[in-house]
Amino acid sequence: MLKLRIISALIFGPLILGMVYLGGIFYTLLLLTIANLGIYEYDNLLNRHGYNTPHFLNHLAVNLFLIVFYLELHVFVLPMMLLILFAYFIYILINVENKSYFDAAVSILGVLYLSPLLGFLLILRMQPEGMIYLYCLLGGVWMHDTLAYFIGTKWGAHKFAPSISPNKSVEGSLAGIVGTVLAFFLAVILYPQLLSINPVEAVILGLGIAVFAQFGDLLESTFKRQIEVKDTSGIIPGHGGILDRFDSLIITAPFVYYFFYLVKMI
């Protein structure tokens, strides 16, 4: 398992970093791919447990959200949300004999989980220093996850959230937080030209990334526990599915966006 995790990281890591570097349509296509694979996993898992989610409508919704963000047509976000909501209402009425209300409800939650949060990954890259911001996000989340995994596996003795994820430990959680905070602090001290923030802001950034990464991971673990699966799919060898791999990133992206937004304002 560890060997597969490392091989997958060596393959997909540079690919993602390359798409972030290129930006524009290449990066947007990457996010569209992630969104469609993610909603496919979500639908597939729910359908195995008695739901009958509207696949076409779910895929249409996540694609429309990201396209609107890419075109910077932010004024249309609210009207589009209303349009999508009414599309689900129509689906409920057409399929009144089935449990369409509950199918639509879980579908809307999945669309809102993926679309706006992935949208932050997109608009973050579109900022003047967006590439640096995204590298901070990716580096911080990956460092947190790596430290939490290896320290927790080696020295984890106290369960962190046994009712949600029995394998997570307090030691791994603390290692992920401390390591991420220390990394950003040292980066600003040693390479101040990379980020236009001070050491205190670097500590806040590292702490926020670590905390939100853990929150995203726990949220995804809760979903998997309630749906009774270990991984959302096996598309990424050693890591599971798209939702498994990007759960921390999409939850942390809004924090990183607003952190830099507020820092620039101050």
C-alpha cells in the first residue's frame, strides 16, 4: 500500500503542479475532470445505497459552476443557483412516485460540496499571485497529510476521532499541525522573497491550512463511514478515489483565498 501511495504521488503530484503552473484552460480542464470524477463517485456510492440520483443533472450543475467561475461571470452565480435549484424541483415533480425529494436533496449537497469549493481552487489561481497561493495550499495540505500519516502510523497511540476514523491519532494530528506551521514559518524567515507575509501571518496561514485540512478529511471520513465504504473508489492506486484525495484541498481552498485577500487589504 505504501509503495502504491508513493508511486501515485510521484506521478500525479508533478502533473497537478504542472497544471497549476500553466493555469488558464489547462488548469480549468483539470478541475473539470476532478469535478466530474468526484460527482460520479458520489452518485455511484449513493446509488449503491438505495438512492437514484439524477446523474445528468448533477454533472451539468458542477460543470456550469466551474465554467461560470472560469469566465469570471460572478454576477450570474446566484441566478444559476436558482436555475439549478428549479431544475431539481422539476426532477422531484416528474419522479413523484419515487423518493425523488431525497434523491434531489443528497444531489444538491454533493453539487454544493464540489462546485463552489472547487471554484475557490479556480479563482485562487486567477489572482495576480495565484500560482504562489496555490503552491502554498498544495504544499501545506500535502505536508500536513504526509506528516500526519507517517507519524500517526509509527507513533500513534491515542485515538483522535475513533467514531469517525479509527486510524487517526492525536500524535499524527499534532505532527501535521506543528509541521505545517513550522514549515511556513521557516519558509518566510529563510525565503522572504517567496511570500509577501510576515512570520506571524505565516504561522496563521500554516495553522489554518492544517486545521481545515483535518476538518475536510474528517468530513469525508464521516461520509464514508455512514455510507459504509473504505474508499470512494480505486481510481488513484494507494490513495482511493478523487473524493478521498481532494477532500482536504477543497475545504482548505476558501481559507487560503480569504487569508491572502485579507492580508492584501491590511
